[in-house]
Amino acid sequence: MTCIFCEGIETKQLLIQTDNFKVVLDIDPIQSGHLLIISKQHFMDIRELSDSALMELFKLQKQIINVYETHFPVDGLTIIQNNGAIMDEGTHFHIHIVPRYKGDDFWTYQEVNYHPISISELVKLLEFERE
């Protein structure tokens, strides 16, 4: 299957780009100004990014957040990262930046099929990974 992020983004759609990322408007936005930060390489998982690319990604997010919160009447932004097999078919690693407003009902209609995990096991593994 062809990746729309590798093959389907035209130069005229690019808002900005860095060495490792391109930023475009989402084609099916949740809110006006909903952006995607897309890795230029076909990575499926954030763990594939180098440490320098991760730093570049966080600096890019910070730059975008600063523009929104300094120049637009937003109340904040939500950052959503899709990673791994949960992503839509024909895409790769990307991050959503969604402008938010008080009372926008962003989380109101979210329904998921609940799958419990062991929180004690999670804490133990997180502490182990930190050492």
C-alpha cells in the first residue's frame, strides 16, 4: 500500500518543514487550524527516531504552540501522537496539534472499548526502565 504521507503530500500543502518533519493542515480537521507534524522518513514508531530528531520534534511543537498561544485566541492545544499498528492504513508516524477552547466538548463524545492493564506492573516497568 502507498503511504499518503510519503507519496501524497504536495509541496503547496507544506506550511513549514525542518530537516526531519513536515507540517500540514489535517485534511479532516477536528478543529480549525488542526495541524499534522509528519516525519519525512517512513517511520511507524517514535522509537525509530534518533535523539536529535526527537529534540527537533519537541522544538517544532514548542514553536507551533507558541504561535497559536501568542497570536490566536485559543485556550490551549492538545497534542495527539499516533504510533505503531493503531495508525490509519497508508500513513506513518505523525502528531496532531489541535487548537482547543473551553467548552469545546473535545473529550465529551470519546468512547472506547475498555481494556484493563496492570497498573502495578506498569509502574514496576517504568521504574526499571528509568534506572
